[in-house]
Amino acid sequence: MNPNNFSHFVNGMEFNTNIFKAYDIRGILKESEITNQLAYHLGKAVATFLKNETGKEQIVVTVGRDMRETSPVLQVELMRGLTELGAHVRDIGLVSTPTFYYGVGETNADGGVMVSASHNPAEYNGFKLTRASAVPISGDTGIRELADLIVREDYDAPAAEPGTIETIEGISARAAKMQLEYVGAFDVPKLKIAADSSNGMGAEYLDEVFRQLGLEDVYRLFWEFDGTFPNHHADPLKAENRVDIEAHVKEIGADLGIVTDGDGDRIFFVDNTGKTIDPAIVRGILAEEVLKDHPGAKIGRDIRPGRVTDDMIKEAGGTPVMTRVGHSLIKEQMRKEDLAFAGESSGHFYYRFQDGIYDGPVAAIAQMLKKISEAGKPVAEIIAPYYRYAHSGEINFEVEDKQAAMDKVREKFADGELSELDGITITFEDFWFNVRPSNTEPVLRLNLEAVDEATMQTRRDEVAVVIQS
């Protein structure tokens, strides 16, 4: 399929293959992007793809959905396409993405589809796809092939007897229980907790965590499932979407704040002073906990600056491993290189669970609580020693020619140590940075870190000038 030729007509349906992205299928709810007809054709394409890949005539596909207003009907149409080709569907209903991943394993499925647009605004929807054991189907490992099947309408013939749909109940509680058991028993601290689920699917597992750990002093913000996101966008990576939880922590005197994104696979923590904890520090704390059970293990962290994680991994006896950005790429590297855990600067934390490698926000909460319990002091005091470096945060620049701008940066800072694992990373003794192109937009993303605030600001501005020149 020619990626530049993205507009097609399939059985009278205008079909835009540009929505088939590197990690999932995602687009706007409008003609030619996310439609009920597309969901039906995708069901047929997934059934064909999984049958061909597994060599099975009878396949099982687990399907879940998020709380967006259009997700139920998209799920119905998706399942219609799957069952028409004989696939047996395990319908796990309204779930977070981490629970969906668990569900693929629990139902012993050959693959799965989650109807969700993650943290995108209300006018979006989409699909996340996996093989057995929640192994991602990415752009390079099947998503483009699915688009090609739809363009050519090259599906297997309808089955003589359609597949069945079985409804699976109670999976949320079992998914949370599994992640808590992964962490193991510990003395749960009696904390006052504030939590903001962004009107998204995080509330599903947060309620289970609070119930199963016996946490009762909990204050819930924006808890109702609402795919219109009436309070704030469901992307806690952006500071403006953490304002409410940070203020609420200070207002009620909470010991810890938690905020999750739209489909619940990303999680951020707020200390007792109302300050969001740097995900690089959270990642380091979680790595320390994993290393207690897996001494000397390899731990992944994405290419974006966050050197404190490396420090913490080494101090705990582990080996830090650099990864590219993106869940499918990181999970693949975890499988190939036997990484016990990996974390992204965006709030994704991946664990090697018994049934697969995927996001573990419940495990992350439990490990943070365990750390607090063992330290016996306020969260701000626990994390204070880890603020060793100054970070710019992610800065986006619109550029007409991404490659030309990156070449200028490479030339200007040629005397630094260069890595091209994902974009370009250049390291000097007192500062280091990564410049990475967006997969879908004319945008370059800069993340820079330095030994102190003054150096960070100076070098950040220097790099920005080069990018924009």
C-alpha cells in the first residue's frame, strides 16, 4: 500500500488509510475516518489477518471498549465483522486498556481489539490491536497490512456458521487483583488520597485498588465515565490537565494524588505539596521495586532525557537500557532483550506479567504505596533527593522540513556524543537532549536536561534557535 495514497473507496465507503498509525488506528468521527462501516470492515480484516497468521480456522478475539459515546456501536459493528468470518468473540465490555490487555490473556485469545482513542478529545475514536498474550499489532507488524486488506476487500470468505459472542463478567476485579499479587503483600499506609480519572477509564481500576487494599480516605474527582470530557482533556502529560488534581491535593491536605488518562493506560502522581512528581523519578522508584524481586535485571527507559532513572537503576543494582518511544516498540524490545520493566516519560509503565508485557498502572500504584509505607515520611521528602537535574519538559516546534531542521541541529552540536536510536540524542557533560520528529505532524519534539536550571534554560534556548532557523 502506498502510504501517500490515503483516500480510497471501499464498497461505497470513502476510506482514509492515514488513520492507520504507528501504534493504533485513530481518527476523527467523520466520513472517511472513524465510521461504523469502517469498524465492520476492520472486524473482517482482523479475522482474516489472525486466521492467516495463526493458521487456525477457529480463532478467538477479545473485544473491549472505552466510555466514548460512539464506542458501543463501533464495538457492535466490529464484532459483526469478526463473527461473520467465524471468529469467536469474548466481549469484556467497558474496560480500561490495561484491563483489556489482561483480558486477552485471561480468555486465551488469539488476538484482541480495544475500541478507544486513548487521550484524544471527544471527536476522536479508534482501535488498539493485539495478538495473543497482548503482543501489539503495530504499523510495522500488521496495522498497514490490515489497511491493505480493507482497501482490496481481500477478506476470507464468510463462515458457513457465524462465530459466537460470549460476554465475560468481572474482569476488572480480576485484572486489578493480578497486578496487586504481582507486587505482593505489604503494609498499606493509611493515607488520604485524591484521584482524578479525567472522566475516563482509570476510575474502573482505581476503585478496585482502593477496595482491594482497604483504602477508605479517598477523594474522587471527575469520576463519571463521560467521553465528552466536560472538565478537562484526558491527557495528564499536559500541565493544564493536572491543575485540578494538584489544587485538590493542597485543598484537602492529601498525602498523595493520582491522575489517569482517557483509556487508563497512563498514570501520574502528585506529592503532598501539590506538585506532580517527575515521571522519570516515578519510573526510577518502580524500577527499584522491580529490582528487589529481579536482582540485576535490565530495566528500560525511553530515549527522552530522564537521567535520574539511570542513576536509580544503577544504585539498585540493575542495568539501564535505552529504548525508543512508543508502547509497541518498547514492548518488543522488552521481549527481545528480556527487560523486567520499562517506563516512558509520558506516564506509561510496562511490566513483564505472567500473561504478557503491558501497562501496569495498578502495580505502579501499589509499588508507590509500598515505597511510602517503607519510608514512613511525606512523599515530597521521599522524592526530594531525586531532583538532581533540570528538565525543559517536551517542547513542540512546527517546522516545514523536519529532516532539514534535524540536520542543522546535528551539525551545530557535532562535538557532542550522538545517538540516532529515535530521532537524535546529543550528550554533553553538562546537558543532553533529544529531538524527535512526530509520526503524523510537521512537528519536532525537543526534550532537554541539564545539571542545573541555568544551564538548562541557556541550552534549551540555543537548541530552539537552531530548530527554528
